[in-house]
Amino acid sequence: MGKIFLLGSQKGGCGKSTLAINVAGWLLNKEADVILVDADPQGSAARWAQDRQENESIGNIPHVQASGNINQTLKDLASKYEYVVVDTAGRDSRELRTGMVVADIVISPSRPSQYDLDTLPHLTEVYLQAQDLNPNLRGYLVLNMSPTNPVIKEADDAREYLSDFPEFQLAETLIHDRKAFRDCIGEGKTVFEWRDPKARDEMERLMEEITNG
């Protein structure tokens, strides 16, 4: 069976779909057999994948859309692909809950803002309920869209707050709010096909950390 990476959060605007796309891009860059599942009604990941299909100069990433109880859909896909990357809505949803029951790893991005951090107690409750049914589920919190200005200490403050949630592993790697993450999406690309080595390096380090953890 293939591995299932599920991207989920309790708040929109945290860069979740962009992170999901770049997780799939990292796997493709490693020559893995990967499929992207868009289980978010907004359909951002699916639109990106459609744009990518029109560019024959870059490798295709197969994609499907799913909704409701996605449990069986993910199991079926995991029997055919090495990796399944799932983007769920930025809220508590049926897709998030049923996806967690079969996922191997949950990656939850959060901006280093109090509004985002305040959603973590509820996410933790949902995560622990999923672990009751899926004891091997591992969860990672990722500080995403962090300020690039070293004077701004939001990320440091957020790290301290996140230490109160030992149920999750807090990723050491910060993903910063870089223009490259926005620009590559518009062309159906990932940062691994873009010209910003810093963005590429951050995703590389994050995924090495998660897959080797």
C-alpha cells in the first residue's frame, strides 16, 4: 500500500493548498509515483493540476477530486500509487475526519498568528479521535507563511505556543512567505521547477524531516 499524506487545518488562508501542491512536487522530484487528491470544495489544487497538464515541458501529476467520506477512495488510490497527497478544506470537515482514519501522516500548516494558533485545540481533538481508529497516524504542525524579516519574532512566539501540543510533532523547518510560492502556482509549477533556491530548499528540508521522522 502507498503512503497517504493528508493536509488539513482548521482555518483558511494558511497556505494549505500551496503546501499540498509542493508536497506532491517534492515527491515527483524524487521520481515517486504520486497522485494529488483535491478534497477541498474550493478546488484550488485541482485547478492548479489542470493548468499543469497544459504545460508539456513539466511532469504531469495525476489528480482527482473527492468529497464526503473519502476513506475508501484514499484506500483504493493507495493500492495503485506509491503516494497519495490529499488537500482538505481549511475547517473541520467530513473529508478531514474520514481522511485521517486512513492517512499515514497529517501535515497541518499554521500561520504564526494568534487567530491561526487559536484553532489548534480543536484540531488536536479531531486528531486524537482519528488516532483512536488509526493508531499509526502521525501528525506534524508546520509554521507556514512565516515573515522573512528576521526582526519580526512571530515565528519564535508561535513555536513557544505550539510546544503546548505534544500530540503533534512541530516541524523544525519554517516555510516563509516567499513570492515564489505564489508565482509558481499560476504556471502550474512547484518550487522545484522555479527559480528561487530558498523556497526550494525549505520544502526539501521540511519533507526530509517529515519522511525521516
